[in-house]
Amino acid sequence: MAGTIALPLQQLIASLDTTCLPKILQVCSGVYFQGSIYEISGSEVCFSTGDLIKVTGIELLSVCCEDITNNDKFELPINHTGLFKVVPEEVPYNTVEEMLSLRPIGLESSLPFTFTSHSKMTFGNFTLGSETPLTVLSIERHNGEEAQVRCHVQGQQEASAEVYIPLSSRGDFYECESEECFTLQEIMSSPSLRSRRFRFTNTNKLEHPLVLSPIYQVHALMNLRHNVLKFPSSLEVDVVDVTEECKDVHFITPLSLTEVLSQPDELFPVVVQILESPDTRSPFKCSWLPELTKDEHLIFHKKGNSAMILLSSLKSRKAQQYFLVSQQYGGRFRRRPREFNSVYELYAASVQEPRLKVSVTKNCEEVEEEGMPALSVGEQLEVVRCERMELPCGSSKEQKQSVEVLLCHRVQEPDDDDDDDDDDNDDDEVVVKQEDVTEDIFLPLYMQGHFVEVLTDNKKYRLRDLGKEHSLPLDVKVVSRDTELETDPLVGLACLRIEGAMLEPIIQASFPQRLDHCFEIPTQWLSMSVSFTKDPLPWPSGEPPKYHMDKVTEVTDTFFYEFRKKNNTDEPPPPRPPKRNLSSSKPPKKSSKPSKKSKANKSNPLPGKSVPTRELASLTLNKRRPPAPPPPDCIDELCPPIVPRKHSNAEKTTGKALPNTYVKIDETVKKVPQCEVEADVDSDHDYEIVEDPLETMIKKAHENVMFY
């Protein structure tokens, strides 16, 4: 450190040129003589006397403004929109050449500027008085002659003249305040401007002269640390530049996986050390991920790009799974029919695969008010094209709206209702098979439905061939496993959907203790830092080991959603059905077309009526059939026979008979509700309410009818 000068960190960093980085600095002293500890963004930074700091980059953060009148300091962001003016220096210049050489910015770009002289100046027959403003317009240089400045002089009564002043002219020269304004970005980008004093152009702000100093964020390494340090240049630490003396000092350089990709191919294979392990919330579910711990060693065999396919399992009782599969996967796939839950999904699939054929899996009733036709289970549709047509949109057939519809060919099977069951036909009779009849049908894109794809392809595909011959997404099933894998997680899954393909930058890596097991690290999806070591490779020179590659990696749903975000296109959403007029709307009319299910129910003894489940259970579980009800015609007319009553002793003594219980009730007589009759609270008798036997009989008759 002999012959070196210690400077404040702020001053030395401000004087650095980014093209000369990296620089090695040594800590000399600071606020704390044995070291300075700072809490910066939640991390502790400690500098002790003698520490070596390797500065790898600087980034401008803000500007420190110091009021030279009272030494007050404040910071301004680098994108501050205020403007500043240069404050003229109070010290005079001895020559014109000295004044020009110390201009804050380039001379040619700073013209014109104005200065004055405190003494008279005579040039030939022309004399200039003291304090006369002179505006420099240009510099005149001629071969063999002394350089001169061409100046403009403003005289009295608006008279003006030009004068040529040699650069070697002596006197007391002072520069005048210029009207030129500068931004913080312009001031910080010019070393000559940073050495000047400024004031705000806005008079409402501070008018005192300010000294502006840049504050950088320093990116540095230390010989005793394994991570990249980031700290501001405003730390009160004195340092010296020891770059030339410490060339042989080894600094561990942390590299992210993205930075590893930028390294030359000649460095691979190489042994690396993990400095920062991946985040615990990594989107990968694989056996090698938990082993990527701090200070663990890896072998990076090579870097490059790998074509991968994203697969997802169908939703079921188990959690949905997602897999990232290399196109080198050796298993075989067979296509599975896709399911669609709307006409719009049919349209989206038909764009990628023309002449798509589907089968209806759920009945759909006709809704005339919205132009939706009836569909029956088992009907086959062939998608033709998308059109626009007028369809009704309200209760009135005159109200129509132009909507997008999907034109399909509906294949109608020949009707078998008129087949004869007679087996006595002549043997020579020739039966002609009827051909399928196609019918045009228009399905609005907003119509809901349930369809399944009709496939005639039973071919086995490799994974890399599926994307070439068919458009994605695609439903497949693994029919033969990859024999090179110890365990194939794709085997046994009922159905897989190919969500998309991607070309991922990867690094092929393995652990030194398991050289035969290699895996691919997708660098864009995994965050970790490593450092290249000088350790030798664990195999003889020129004889790399044979290894097998992991071709299937299970990922989380987070990976799937992020992939969908990156590949999301600005496709319009599915169309909405037209608004219906609620005031005049009527319930939708059902289709009058008989379905296959209705044909099968012709043997029902009571067509059009369904038997409740509870009553079906009583018919099957009870051995005895309920009694038949009486004929409905005689329920209201016939009354039970009147039974002669025996006369009690009370009747004989009073001579009055009690009213007959079975007298027919006159319905015209208004009945008094029971709640309106006042109860005799003081009575000692309890009376039993006698139900009307006629009403009881009618109630039982209605209950028995339900069994039929």
C-alpha cells in the first residue's frame, strides 16, 4: 500500500469508469476503526480494516445535494424533473485560455457563454472598458497564427460589434451566469459538470449553491464471502485501490443459472459448488431437488436447449398431476377421445382439426326462443364451419338477432320402428340396407352441450410425432412404457392431456457420487447460485461415463398456471347468449321430436306418468298388494247405511231423541272454525273430536289411486 492515497468510498466510486471494472479496493478506516457494520435492506454488511472488496459493477441510485452555506444534505432521485443552473465561480481566471479550458462541458457544445474583465483591454485601435460583457461566439484557429475567440460586444443605444481576443490575453476574467439549464441525468453523466456548483432554477426552492454528488449501488465480492454484496457508495469508509497489487487473490464468483448459460462451451464439463440452494417453493417435484443443498457439489455436463411437453392428468378423486416430459421419451401413446361441454369448445377444436366428428352424450331440449335445436344421446355430428345467421332472441318469432352458429351434419340412423317381427318371410327376399341420412343443423356458439370425440385412429405414436400430426391440446394414454426408465410415472394413468410444447434452456447435471444418473435443470424455473471450482472431474480424461437421462419430471400446479400465463393469447371469450325480454318471455317449448329413450318406453302401462321412487319400493318390498279403491262415481253419492240406535234411559225420561250421527252434512252451512269457539275452561269433561267418516274415506281412496 506504499504510495497509495486513501479516499472516501463515495469519492473513489464516483471517479471510477465502468469500462475499467473490476477494481479491487482495500478498507483502510471508517467510522469504526476496526470495522463498520451497516444494516442494508435487511442484510448485515461488515467491513473491517484490511478487507478486500472486488467491485464488479456500479449502478446510479440517487444524487446527494449539499448546501455549502450550512452543510445540510438531502437526496434527490435520479429521475428528478427539476432543472439546475451553473453557479459562476468567484475565483478569477488569469487568461482567456484558462477560462475556456475549465468550462463545465465541452467548449463547442457550451457556446455561446459570457464573461467580463475587471480591467480595460486594448486590441489595436479597439479598447474595451472594465465590466464589459463579452459573449464568446466561436474559436478561430488558423495555421501559423495564434488562436483567437470571436466575441460579441453589446454597446450603448443598441449598438453592437465583434472583436477578436487572443487566447493568451491576460487579465482578471470572471464568467457570467448562463441561462442554460441542466437535469440531474445530464449533470451526473458529465465529469466536468459534477465538479461545478448549481442552484435550482425555480426561485421558490433553495437559492443557496449546491454541490451534487452521485450515490451508486456497488456490486462487489469479498474474498471471505460466497455471495454478491450490494451496498451504497455513501458508506463512511476510506479505501485504497490495490488492483495491481492483488491480481492473484482468488475471489469466489457466484453465478446464477442464467449466467451459467452465458459461459463458453469450453468450460464444460465442470465441477460446481452450490452457494445458494433453490427456493423451498420450487415448482418441481423430483428426487434430485431436495439434494440441491448449500455447499453440495454438482457436475455440469453441458448446456443447451431441450424440447419438452407439458402433460396433465384428468381431474378425478385424486389430485390432478402435471408432468414435464422430454420429447426423447421412449413410450408409446394412443389417442383418447376428447370431451366437450359447449358448442364453443367444438368450434375451437374444429379450427385446429377440420371435419371433427363428435357424438352427443346428453340430451338437449329444444329452445325455440333462443334458436337451440334438440339433441339426443348417440347422435353423431360432423363439424363443417362457423357461420353467422339470424336466430330468434325473444318470445316473438319476429325478434331476431345475428349470431354465430356452427354448421354441423347430423347423421340420422335408419328408423327401425316399422320392422316386422314375422319370421315367415320367404328366404329369397332380399333385404336392402338403408344408408345413413345427413341433416344440416345449426348450433349457436353459446349453446351448452355434452359431446365426445369420435375416433377411428388406433395407431400408436411416439411423443415427438403427436405434435407433428395433430394439434394441441390432445388427450392420450400411455400404452407402452419407456424401458430406459426405472419407474415410469405416466404408466397407469387413465388419460393424459398434452397441454403444450416448449423449448427450454437447460443444464445437464449429475451428482459426483451417481454419475450414471443425469437430469436436466430448467434454468428459467429454478433459482440458485453456484460457483465454478478447480476440482478435477471424477473420471479419466477423455473417457466420460455413460449415463441415462431423466425424461419425466413432475411439476406443481404453479408451474402449469405460469406456463398458461406465458402462452396466453388474446383470444376473445366465448359468446354470451342474447338477452331475453323477461316481461314477455314464456317457458321454453320442448321438442316434439321423439327421442330414442321415449321409443323404448312404449311398453310402459301408464305412458307419460312416472312412479315415485318411494312407491316403487313399496311395490317390490311389500308382499301384499294394497286394496283397490272404490269406484270414483259412487264416492260422493252413496252414504253408509243408518244403524238403528238403542234408546237409553235418558231418552225415555226426557222423551227427546239424540241427533243421528250419520245425517248428511249440508255444505251450504258455514262452518265455524275451531279456533273461534271459546273453550269451557271450568268444565270437568274431556270431549273427543269425531272425524267425518266421509272425508276419511275420500282421503284413503286418493292414497290408493297412487299405487296404480
